[in-house]
Amino acid sequence: MALPSRPLPEPSPPCPEAGFSLVEVLAALTIAALTLGMVMQAFSGAARLGHRLEMQTAARMLARAVLADSTSTSGTTGQFNWQVKRDTTGARQLWIDWANGAGLTLTRMDAAPAITDATP
């Protein structure tokens, strides 16, 4: 049994209000550009912070090594310059500088040896 064939309907004429206007497209592009700019700033700020924290961690590790060695007074290790000074109280101060002008200052106060009573 064959179905009766009907002619296809005529396509409707295009609506004059279909699509986006030029103003809408420009507004969307402006919003996208501003959002992309803020995202890029956030990523670059995170990268700078990560680098700074990496340098501070390396400087603190160097500080532990330098303060453990009581004979060194200054030197250069990798990209770090450091200097140790002892003040009148016996505390040692360590200054560590690196490339972009940032630095770290640490103070170590060594405990005096315990006094023991040698009398019987």
C-alpha cells in the first residue's frame, strides 16, 4: 500500500530579526576580551608567586647550611650571595640576596653551653 505523496511545503522566508546584531557581537567580544585579560593576569601572578616561593625555599635551605658551618663569613652559591655577621650578644645574622633584589635576613642565637658542677 503506497502512501499518497504530497508536495513539500515552501521554505519560509528568512525572518528579518534572526541572528545577532553588530552591537551584540561587539559586546560579547568585549566581555570575552576582558575576561581573558583577567585570567591571564591571574596566571602570571600565580607564576610570579611560585617563583618567589621557590627562591625563598632555596634561600632557607642555604641558610641552614651556612648557619651550621660556623667558619664561613660570606660567599656566593649559585644565584645567591650571602654574608654572616656576629654581633656583640653572640647572635649570628645571615643576609641572603638573589637576582631581582629580593633577600632574606635570618638571625641565629646559639645557646651557651650548660655549666656543670665539677665538685664531688
